[in-house]
Amino acid sequence: MFEDWREGEGYVLLERMEGNVPGYLSYSVEEGEVVCVFLSVEEAEEFYAHWRARIPGEGWGAVRLDDGELMKVLGNFDLVSVSPRPEPGLAEYLYTVEDFANTLR
């Protein structure tokens, strides 16, 4: 399912350093913490350009992670939003980290 969406070598996240620790664009919902995962650098940058006024902090940038790096990051989250749309009101589908991670193995 997810592997059909991939365009490059690994997924892309929006990252910024919080001291010496990278932080990733995420948000909270009733079910837990959601990490935003993009299919391309362009898609991540477009999302950031649309929402930058509402995304706290400075220094955000798109980073492509290989599957091993992404698995480590996913351990800090409950849900995954693949390719969140920048337009408000569009349906967004959330996947459990376990379901998403199973496609990476």
C-alpha cells in the first residue's frame, strides 16, 4: 500500500533541531501523537510554505530518511499522516505506526 506511493529513496519529514536533538513536524490528536510524512522534498516544502505561519519555531527543513532512520523516529509517535494536504478541510487519513512500519520491513 504505502510502498506504491514512494517516489525516491525513503520518505521525507520536516525537521528542525531542538538543541542537539532533531524534532519532527507532528501534532496531537485524541488518539496520540501524529508525525507528518511526505513522499517528496517538494511536497514537504509546499506544505511548510502554506502553513509556516502556524508552525512554531524556526529552522524547519525537509529531510529524506532511509527506512532504518524512519523506524527510529516512528518509535516516538502513535500515528502517521502520509502526505498531509495543505488545503484545510480535505480528508486526512491516519495510520497506526505499526501498520506503517510493517510496510518498511
